Amino acid sequence: MKKSTKALLYNFLGFAPVFMLFYYIIGEFTNLSGWMVPLTAFVVTTIIAPKFQAGKIQGEEKIFMRWLFIKGVKEIK
């Protein structure tokens, strides 16, 4: 499997559970309704969820992760 495909899969696996959690929390504990619930959950999740990206460094493709709660960019093995 290509590293760029893995990075896309990691992005989905990092985004989806966090989105569902915030969708439930926002729907239950705020007065928002309709399309505002998923929109708000999307914006919050976009900020909170980790981001993965594949890149070529010295001819070798690697996956990197950036997250709000970790300083800097980390390489994923």
C-alpha cells in the first residue's frame, strides 16, 4: 500500500470517531439544531483531529503527523 493511501486512511480514522463524538456532544448539550450541529462538529473536529501527510524526503516516502496537542511534526514509522 502506498504511503499516500495510508495517510488518507489515517486521516479518515483520526477524523471520523472525533466527528461522531462531537456530533453527539453538540447535539445533546447545546441548543443547536438542524444543519448547525454537523457544521459545528465539522469545524471543531477539523481543528482538534490529527492531520497526516505523505511526503518524499531524500527519495524515501514517509508519513508525517501534525496535531494540536503535540508540538511540531512527528514522523510515523
